[in-house]
Amino acid sequence: MSHTKQTRRITHASRGTLLHILEALPGAVLVIDDDATIVYANAHAQAMTGATPGEVVGTSLWRCAPQLVSPQLYQAVQQASQTSNPINVAYVSPATKNRLHVSLSPTDEGLVLFFHGDPEPLPHQEAWNRDERMYRDLLESCADAVTLVTPDGVILDINQPTLAGVHRRREEVIGTPLTELPVWSHDPMVQQQLRAAMAQASQGETVRFEVSIHPRTGLSLNMVMTIIPHCDARQQVEYLICASQDISECKHAENELRTLVDAIPQLVWVKRPDGFSEYHNQRWCDYTGMTPEQAQGDGWMQALHPDDRQGVLDAWQVSLHTGTPYERELRLRNGRTGAYRWFLARAEPCNNAQGQIVKWFGSNTDIDEQKRLERALRQSQERANVLMDSSIIGIDISKGEQIVDANDTFLRMTGYTREDLRAGRINWMQMTPPDYRERTLQAQQEFDTQQLVMPYEKELLGKDGSRLPVIVGRVALPSNPAQGIAFVLDNSARKELERRKDDLINMASHELMTPLTAVKLQAQIVRRHLVKQGLHEAAEDLLGLEEPVAQLEHLVGELLDISKIQTDGLEYRQEMVDLDALLREITDTMQYLNPSYTLVVRGAAQTTLIGDRKRLRQIFTNLISNAIKYSPDAKTVEIDLSTSSETVTISVRDYGLGIPRELHDKIFERFYRAAGPRQLAVPGLGMGLSIVAEIVKRHGGTIMVDSTVGEGSTFTVTFPRTRDV
Ligand code: ADP
């Protein structure tokens, strides 16, 4: 019974007594509930927190007693209430630097915290326990602002840089919500952002975000905030570590760099160590027509030519695995035109202090033009090589008279060897036979003035002295105009053909002339006989033969002349020829033979030439007969004679078909005829003018033509005047 009574008494007494004891205890006692709200505080505790019982009870331990709060205490509270096991914890208050010993005893309603003795001021640094010291050193040595908060955002600890930034003392902020620090509280949007991030982090996730804050008007800071949840052994989030870093300068520098990177002509990109593309400069986006978002990761590959994709990927993998710089030519599509251009892609890895690759910096340089030029160069080189190596054309390079280089064909044509070439034994002037010396010197002059020699015919002396007919043309090397590159074509086949043609003409003209003369004489004899026998009608018929025979005779005569010019040259008599009389005689005959034309003779030569009358007649007969032949519609031919002290000039003018300018020289070549249909309708073999030119030349004169198609032609012959004899 007494036991029961005693118990009851004791129980009764113990509540009051206990409270008394609690008040009398030398240490501070706090009782908190599950939410860390203080439900009881003894006098010591009130003294320690510096608040009245009314202020203390009912508020959160973390908010009302910053001088007690520390992560260690927070951790211990969490642990004790979750495990229901008593815990002892000793720590240094971050706010007061006092050493505190606390016993935490879980009860049914919450937790009793007993602070042993008075908080001792920390005599020496050494008094900190090692872990704590390390923790504090770490926190304070950190240049970034670091704050430890409860999962619902109450500050448990805070380092000096953060305090300096907000101009607060530690004890002022510990136990207050982080979102109420002035940096965050001034902007509800920013505050909200932080709150959301902390909520996410308290789920066990590391959160990182960039934020721009304006702590004072006119001051804008870019911060990157990282919130790392700290978990206990059971993977419960105990508290959050919030580290904020001022990246304003970085941002500024980054912006400057970005402007710079956008200004350079290259397409620039940055990839992560795993190959993920994370940045492309403006130029990259402008060129490909992709947005930075589209280009991210593997998106950029859309701009890559399908044929280049595999190769690029393979090379990139090699670089990623070996860490060696990446270099590759690739084609990227221009987003605007849809056409691909060649780029040289290069990338260098960027390492951190530990030597790990943290980024790959890459650039693409447009090499399309270069590629095109390379291709064109390769092609032209290939073409030049084919020509050089072909056995069709001899090529030599000369400096002055010496040939300094030549292809095999040239050497084979001339019989020289490479050794001769190296020893400088090939000299093209020495390879020129005397009869071509003049023409060759003329070509050299052409080269000196125009850096070009139009193809001309000549002969070369081979090493063994044999003569080789060739066609030669030469141009100066643009890089070194003193040197010329010449092509040499073997012309012997053509020359041989020409020789045979000349032989044929020679033979044919002689062979034809003999029977023709016989026919002509025979006809005359027969006609005379017929007249004698009084058979006048038959004799008259025979006259009809004379005209075609005369035409034939004229033709064969011209053939003979041509042949003679080619072989021994024409023979000329030296006689006094009165030009006026000769011209009158010719025009009278021509007028008689061509009654439908009007031949007008103007002026007088008043000159006697020494020359071959028959040949001089041939000149003017030919010119006048051409003037008539090639004027099917105009009926006037004018012959002008004039004289000066030195020369006498005879011109024959018609108003006929005319001759294209580019043929003015050619018509004096033998067998050359203008190819127009109206010209070809006129019978002829292209021999007359070449004979005329030869005769004029042999009389020391010149012949020129002035003509416009459709308007007519003027042939002008000029002779030097013979001194009066
Ligand atoms: P042919 O008259 O027999 O053809 P020529 O040597 O006399 O040969 O003349 C050469 C070419 O020059 C002619 O075929 C003709 O095309 C052109 N020719 C010569 N004289 C004249 C002229 N007076 N008017 C127009 N063309 C002419």
C-alpha cells in the first residue's frame, strides 16, 4: 500500500520537483516537439537564448536560438528524433564560437536538449575538434558564398563571404529562412525560384540554376546557385548545402568572348567531353540556318553531308578516345542555298588542372574556294602532263637561244638526248638552217615585243644534221617572261604532200601544154586548108574551137607559172614598158570582150618601167578580169593611174561582192579562194592573185587590197619609178 502511495506521491511530487530540478540545473534545458518547436525552456536556456519564456516557447529552435544552431546540432536532432536514441553532441557555435555540449534525449512528445554547463568561449583554435576545424576552414576558405539550410530553408550555418555580401552578422541570420536574406528577398520572382530549387533539392536532387539578382539599384549580379542535399546514413536529406557563385565577371567576359567568337570568320563550336555539342557560334547558325537548340547534341549532323557522316564520326571517336586534336575536311550545307561547301574542321581538347578533358573547342574554316582551286589546278596539271607526255607534240622551254627543258617527243624529233639537254648543248638558233634564219629572227622579235609567236612553218636541224619540217609556236611563261614555252609539231607529212602536189602540178602543166599547143596549131592548119578549098562554112565552125582552147591554154599557162614559181622561178625580160600605153591596150581588149561592163580609166602614169611587158600585162589583165568576174551586179570598173616622184600607182576598183577583212592576206596564197557561195559560183582555181603578187614582187612593187563585203574591192599596185633613161 505504502508502495502505491509512495509511488503516487512520488509521481505527484516528481512533476513539480522535476520542473524545479530542471530550473535548478546548472545547464540549459530545452524541450522541443517533432517540428523542432520549443515547448519548454528553463531559465538557463532563456538566459542563453536571450529571450523571454513567452518569446521562446512556441517558436522554432532554429529560428529563436541562432547562437546554438549548427549543422551538428541539426544533424543530432534529426538523428535522435528518427532513431529515438539519446545522443551526445559537442560542437562550436558558428555564431558565437562558443563550445557547446548537448545531450539529446528523445521522449514521447519530442526531444529534451540538455546543454552541459555554460557555453565555454573557445580558448584556442586547437580546442576545435579536427573534423569541425576542417569543416569550418573549408567553409570559410571557400570564396563562394556557402549556406547550410534545413530542407525547409532555415539557415543553419553561413560563411563569411555570404555574410559580407549581405552586410549581416552571423547571429542575425542563423535560424532565419534563406529566402529572407536581402539578396533574395528583394525580388519575389527570384525568391520563388530559390524556394522551388530548395524544394527540389530536399527531394534528394542536386539543383543548379543561374539567376540574375539586383541587390542594390544599379547593381546587377549574375549568380550560379548550386544546392546539394546532404543525406544521412538512411539516405534521408538532412540539410542542404547552398553554394552561390558570382559569375558576373565571367558572364561579362563570356559575352565579350561570344561577340569576339561571333565576329571571326570561322564557324565555332564547343563539345562536351562525351562528344555532345553544346555551343555553336552565330556564324555557325547563320550558315547552317539552324538554331543553337537544333544544333545541340547530334542535331548539328543534319547540316553535314550524308557521305561525310561516317568518316567524321569515326575520326571524332578516335579523338575522343585518344584526346588527340581532331582535324577533318567535311561538307556542310548552307541553310539558305541548300548547297554544300567544304570546311576544314579542327578541334582541340581543353584540360582542367587535373589533366582531364573538360571541353573540346572546335572551328570550321571555309576551304571551298581553296578546294575548287586545288581541283582546278590538279586538272590543269593533269592536262598539261598528258600533253607533255604525249608523243604528238614536242615541247621545249627556252631561255634566250638555249633550250633548258624539253619533253621526250621533242628530243626524239631532234635526236638529242637528256644528257645534251643537261649539258646545255641544245640551241634553237643553231638548229635553224640558214634559209629559215630570217623568219626565225622575225619570230624572236615577235616574242620580245608580244611575248607570243604565232605558229609558223620552219625547219629544224636534228643532231645528225637532218632537216625536219616543223610548225612552231611560242608563248612567254607568265611567271618568267624571259623564258618561253614552245610547241613543235612535225610538219614533214604535210610538206611531203605539198611536194607531191607540186610535182603533180609541174608534171600535169607540162604534159597538158604540149598536146594543147598541138591541138591549137593543128586546128589553125586545118582551118587554113579549108579556106583554101573554099569550104568557108567548115572553116567558120572550126573557129568555135578557138575560144575553149584559149581558155584551156590560159589555165594551163597559170598552172605552169605556179609550178615555175615553186621550182626555178619565173623568167623575166627586161624591156621598156610604157605603162599608160599598156593599160590602154589592156582596157581596150577587156572592154571589147566584156561589152556589158564600163571600164573607166582615170589619170596617167606617165612612166616607163623597166620590166617584162607580158608579165606586167598579166598583172592588170588578172586584176581587171577579177573585178569583172566578182561584180555580177555592178557594171563599173575604175582604173586609176597616178604618179609621184618616187612611185607609180595603179588601182583597180570594182563595186562587186567584196572580200571579208580576215581574208585580205589569204587571197594572195596559191589556190586560195574565198568560200562564200556567190564567190564559188564564179569559175576559178585561186591561182591568179598568187601569180600577180609574185610578178609585182619581182618588179620591186607592192600589192594591197582594200575591200568591204557587199561594197566592192580596190586592188592597188605600186612600183618604184625607174630613173629616166
Ligand atoms: P580565182 O579568181 O581563180 O578564184 P584568184 O587568185 O584570182 O583566183 O583570186 C583568189 C580569190 O580572191 C578568189 O577566189 C575570190 O574569192 C577573191 N577575189 C579576187 N578578186 C576579187 C574581187 N575583185 N572581188 C571579190 N573577190 C575577189
